[in-house]
Amino acid sequence: MRGLEWNDPYRIRTWQELINWINEVGFLPLFANGIEGFSAEEHVSPDYWWTGIIDEDPWEWREIIAASHQVAYGKFFDQKAGFISLDWLPYFANYRRSGYDFDARWEDGLANRREKKIMDLLTSKDDDGDITFPDDQILSTELKKKAGFGKGGEKNYPGIITGLQMQTYLVITDFHRRRNKRGEEYGMPVSVMLPPEAVWGYEVVTGAYKESPAKSRQRIVDRIKEQFPGADDEDITKMIGKKPEGI
């Protein structure tokens, strides 16, 4: 693992300090990548990953940060985990969705059936036609079963879930351990996912729909170059994706 020395004054020491830096930068992958400095990994101690020590372990921090809802957490960068501040989430949503809500994407034939089966479990419409969201949290393992994935059913659940996060239709909002028949927790923490609109509201998430997806992408590119001047176009494209088609 990359990282900073324990006594380095620039080392991020707590999960709240990491949130503060995410908000300052705007968005940040969890792990190191081709853009030097553009990750949480490179700014924390490399010595405490996967130790389970909540105060020091960045792997534990990601769970706390996801549940705090102070920033968005999910697989947003090259299909890998990262964070997006609420100021920048609208630009990612507009660029990645090309200005489409999921229902509109489905109606235009741009979403596939497996994506629809997952999204239908996490959204519904009330009598007035307004989108609503489930009151109970659904673990990703349960979501997989309810959507018909697994042995003898639909294939590639991890890929479909990752794609929906990359498009910002889903974010990870919490982690819980599964429970056995006696109600006892067991195993590794499992993610809980929801549409970001369920957490921060439709107006916040879609606040950049008024501008072109290409312009939103260019904002993201410019921000990376501003914060990390050594980043080249190829590495940036790898991390955030290509220009929208037709641009």
C-alpha cells in the first residue's frame, strides 16, 4: 500500500478529516491509480489497512463515511470505489447518466432488463406517479436474490451493480452484517445500496441536468487538472470515462 509516514503532518488521521479533504478536492478514488496523489490511499498511513481498528483503518472508515451520508460512496472511478462530494455529485450524475433518469433511460431502450429488475426493487411510484423508495434497507446479498440473480437465474450481478454505480443510479449508503436464524450477526459487512435521490433528494442529484453532459464532464476533467497538475488526459479518461458519444 502507498501512503504517508505516521508522523507526516499531512497524513489524514480520521474519517472526518478524510471527508473534509474529499469536500475540498471534490471527488476522490479510494485506492491509488495512474494519477499521482488522486486517492485516499496515498494520504493515509499504509500500516492499518484491514486491521479492523476503527480509529485508524481506512477500510473501516469507508463504512462510516458511507453511512454518514456526508459524501457519496460507491464504485465511481474505473469501476472501483471512491467518494464524491455533494457539490460535485450533480455533475457526475449529469455526465454519467447523459441527463437521463433511469425510467427515461429504460423507456428509450438504453437500459437492459437486468438493470431494470434491480432498480424496480429500489424504486416505485405512488398513486400520483411520484418516485418513492423502500423504507427498509436491503442488503446487497438479498437484493441479488430478489432480483433473480444466481444459480439458474440472471448472470453477472456484480457487473450490473457496478455499472449502475458508475452511472450514479446507485450509491452505497451503509454496511451491515448478515444475521442467522438466531438473529446473530456473522460474516463480512455487506453493502446497502439506494438511488442517490433517496438519500439527498431529486433536486440535489439532478441539479446539473440543465447543462450538457459534455460540459459536466469537462468540469470534472478541469478539476482534476487543477488539483493534480501531473495528470494526463489518458489517465483522466481511464478514471472518469470517455466523452459522451457524438461530442
